[in-house]
Amino acid sequence: MKFKDIKAQLADYRAAAEGMRDILLANTVMIGEIPAPTFYEDQRIRFIQDRLSECGLQNCSADEMGNGFGILNGSTGERNLLLVAHADTVFSEKVDHTISLLANRIMGPGVGDNSLGCATLVSLPILLERLGIQLKSNLILMADARSLGRGNLEGLRFFLNNHKEPIAGAVCMEGVKLGRLSYSSIGMLRAEVNVRVPEMYDWTRFGASGAVITLNDVINKINRIPLPKRPKTSIVLGSIEGGNSFNNIATHSVLRFEIRSESAEVVHDILAEIRDRITQVELESSADVAFDVVSRREPGGIDFRHPLVRHARDILKALNVEPRVAPSTSELAELIRHQIPAVTLGLSNGRKHAEQIEEVDIDPLFDGIAQLLGLLVAMDEGLCDEH
Amino acid sequence: MNIDHWLQNNTFHYSSFWDFRHLVEAKKEQGLTISLCIPTLNEENTIGKEIVIFKSELMSRYPLLDEIAVIDSGSTDNTREVAASYGADVYLASDILPEVGQKRGKGENLWKAIYQLKGDIIVYVDADIKNIHPRFAYGLVAPLIYRPEIKYVKAFYDRPLAFSQGIRPSGGGRVTEILVRPLFSLFFPELTAIVQPLSGEYAVRREVLEAIPFPIGYGVETSHLIDVYSKWGLGAFGQTDLDQRVHRNQATRDLGKMSFGILQTFLNRAKALNLMPQVPDLNSVLRQFQVKDGQFEHIEHHIVEEERPPMLDIPAYREKFHPNS
């Protein structure tokens, strides 16, 4: 099949996706209502496995890292393609996971990130069957665990380190936002600073101040680090915690932050600079200041002109969706590290409200699934290989 | 019938009906059609999800349901639009059998559904369930498919989040435990075996639905139990444990109104069955009190438990479903 034939099929793909709207949405609701905080995804993974089993997929299983799989055997099985959606969320199981469906929107915690991706994963075998599409390649459908935060892509890393057969290409799915096209990973480092005031702390010494003021010193010193404009670099101070009341001096405080840069070297230099400055604060305050790198990504990826990226862009254009090119720090980074050509695609439009409740539009989802199918078929035909 | 024997044989847990393929085959073999009815009044926040779940799981994937219908009492929000957009058949209760007029109340919708829907079995599910799941329909329908002698299956919900000892109380909500269970214990002891007599989810064969009257307000569930019991006995009932149901909690004042309606229905049944022949004409005003600016004042609620006759008494129904009789 030629690429122009695939583009001609996109309208049919979209119609077929719309024709199974109830299945896609029901899967989104049922997956989204099972809490799956990072490291505790087992119930959600079991549900995903059951869904894939019901579709008649072979080798539906979970590995020792808690990832869930199903394999859709290809007609020749000579190549393996990987479709992956992370199953974990940032929401604790104490959060009300009720999902609401309004006229053309779906709302709830983690709906876009990433119930919709997982729902698309488990609905895909039915969609392919309805369209009469049998891929030549084996399609590995994977819901990976331990992806976010301290999970640090542990699930996908384990799979890629231990999977015996080569993977010709991969697509990562995120619920939001349609048009997203990530093909490179940015250099990234996430770290945590814990300030603890020792029990025997001498409150009478000059500068005695407690954990909040000490953390404030750390923040001020990080803020004074000059950042280059090129390569693009940023430091995001993501969260702070500390203290218990109005009038008690805090004995513990935490800062979480992220360094991002197009250059691994710059990330490395900034990290060294921050370490020095934290040591200085620690010595000046006599508080214990612990520094802990939580996760790290190396920059890399495939080229903008790589056939996989080019075809992904062409498919989006054919669907009248403007591509939004942006680097990724999620699953894609691990695939890049293993030198697997891969992209991350968004499936629909959406937004976040207060309390992190996400809202996703339903109609654009069918374009999102059409793009996914178009790209999978192109990959299966070998059109996305670099020659 | 012995209550213990009935509890042993006619009480189910939805998980025992996990084999959908087998269930659908058994339904096909008997040539049964099944309709799901969701009565609504301003339920735009929950109705879409209910329809999508039932349609996906019990129509598209496994053809257990033949129709999903919303019977609406005249919602002023987008309930009907949302329901239609997700593929339900949506009816305004006042448009069904217009010649009999329109009364306000959930029971009215349930009654009119018997005329409007085509199923040999109708399963009623409330629209305000937050944790909706396919079990709310298949768990109730399955006993009717597998056990021809059962005619009416009620839901109950019994899954404590944590319990440390071997024995624990199991039962219904406040109105059930304070009003209905004591009344049943006094007058219909066998009906006490039904764990949650007021649950809004049940599946019933058409032959039963068309033959019993329908109070249109709070008393519809209570009257059904008494009428089906009087006509077919305890053996006609089944009940299914559907685990947990998360829904809006009602204020005590609202439960007072509910109890008032149920009592009216109960006393009228007791009189008709000659259990309490001396029941006088009942007052229809419930008074509740509140304090305003240091003064007590009462609020009057006029609650009249009107009843619709058995559907078989309606000529249009007989013409539609029993043209040769």
C-alpha cells in the first residue's frame, strides 16, 4: 500500500472510530475510575489485560514490573511494532475518581493523562477487526506501569531491557493534545531538596531560622543561576512543602524542581552549580540539606525529516490538524535511548480545571484515532523506515 | 416458602453471571427481548455515562439488551439531549399514552415504559448512580434468563469497605430499617427476606408488570413487592447483590416525605387485602417544622400517592401487546 492510499483511507478510519464511540468512551470511563497512582497500577493493568484477552489477543500478560501487554499477531510476524500508553496517574486512590460524560466532553481526574490513551489501546483490536485490517507486523500493545514521577519510566525501561526481539518502531499515546508530535527528547533532570533541622539544633546561634527560611535561601540561590538562551534551558520550581502551623518554626521543608535543556552538557553544568550552592546554604545554616536526583533524561531523538515524523505530519495535515512539535520527557525518551524510532501522538483536545480535573473533547478523538491508525499502517508497510 | 430456603436459592451475587457469552446464548435460545429503562428528571451529569457503559458492554460487545430507553419527566437541563447524543431512545413521559394524561412522579415513568418499550423483560435502573457498571443491568436480568420461575429480581448492595468480625448487620437504608422492614415483619413476614425492598433497580417480566398497578410516587417499590407476593408468592422473587452503589444521600426531611408516601401505599394495600379493614380515609398532608427568627413554623407537604391501574386495563396497551385477546 502506498502512502497516498493510506491518506485516502483516513476518512474511513475516522468513521469507524466514531462508530465505536460507545466502546471507546466506556473503556475510558472504566479505566479512569480505577485508581492507578504510580507503583499501584495493578488493578488498572488487570482490567486492561482482561479487555485485551476478551478481544482474543494472544499472550495477554503482566510482567514483573507490572506492565500489561497483549500481542496482536501479524500476518507475517517478521517485525514488531510497539504501541504504548502509560497506565499510571498522579492521583492518589483517596481522590474521587468518578468520571462524568457531558454532551461532548468527558471529565475527571486523569482522563486526558492517560485514561484516554489506555482506552484507545484496548479498543484498537476491535477497531482493526471492524475495518478488516490485519497488520503484517506483530503489534505489541503495552500499558506501562511506573512511568510518572519517581516511577521514572521504570516499567518501559524494564521491558526494553529485557525484550528479546527487535522493535522496528513505536508510538506513544497521550490523551491530550491532538496535533502533538514529539520525536525528540529534551535533556531533563528532576530533583528534590529536603531541609531538616536537627533535633539538637542551636536556636540561639546567629541566623537560626528553621527549615522554611533555609529552603528560601536555596530557592534564591537557584534563581540566581544564569540560564543560556541557546540551547534553550529552563528551571521549573514545581512544588514546595514545609511546616505545620502558623506559629511553630518548621523543622522540615521540601523543594521539587526540574531542569530542562536541549543540551545534556548544560543540564550537567547547572546540576553542578546547584549542588555547590546547596552545600553553601547547608554550611551557613547548619540545617541538614539533602539533595536527591529523582529522574533524568538524555536529549536525543530522530530527525524532523525522518520518514516516521514526515508521515505523521502529513497525516495530521490530511486531517486538517496543525502539528504541534514539542520535545518529550516521557516514554519517548526511553525509546530514543534504545534507538527505536518513535513518536508521541496526542489523541484529542482538552484542558485542566481546578483540582487537576481534566476535561477532554470527544469529537476530536476520532481524528486522533484516525491519525494513529494511518501511522500504524504506514509503519507496517515499511513507509516510515529510514533508508 | 421458608425464608432460609429462599435466601439460599434465590439470592445471587452478580459475579456468578460473569460469562456473558453464555448469558447471551441462553437469552437467544428462549427468544427473549430485554429493555433497559432509565427514568430521569434533571440528570445531565450522570445519564451520559450510564448510557455509554450499558450500550458498549451490553449491546455493542454482548447483545444482551435490545433497547436502552430514557423516560424523562420533563427535565429542564440537558438530560434528554445528552441521553440522545449517546444513543439512547429518549421519550418524554407526557408524550406516551397522552390520552391518559400526565402525572408527576417516577412511578409514572416506570408505568408508561411498559407501554413504550418492547422487551419481554424490563430492567429499571436509576439515573443517579455515580459508580455505574454493567452489573447493574446484567446482574438483575440474569436470574430471569436462567430461572424461568423467577419473575421479579431486586437489587441489593452489600459490600462493606472493612469489617473485622465474622458477623455483621446487613440491610437497607434508613427508611427500610425504620419503616418498611418493621411493617413487613408485622404483616408480610416472608417479604423481610428482601434485603433492600426500596432499591430502585429491578428487572421484571412483562407478564408481571402489565398485571400490577403502579403508585406513581414514593410507594411504587413497596406496592410492587406486596402485589407480586400476593399474586405469585415469595418464590417469584430473586435478589442480586450488586456490591456498592454510590449515589446522592437524601436529607432526613426528604426521607420523612418518602416514608409518608410509602405508609399511604402500605395502608391502602393492607386495607384492600383485608389485613387492616378499619383503615380510615387517610390525610394527605405531612407537616414538618422549622425555626425562623426564633419562631416555630410548619411546612405542609401535600403528598398523595396516586396509582396507575394495571397496564392491561388500558385499551391502547391491549391493542399493542395483546391484539388477539
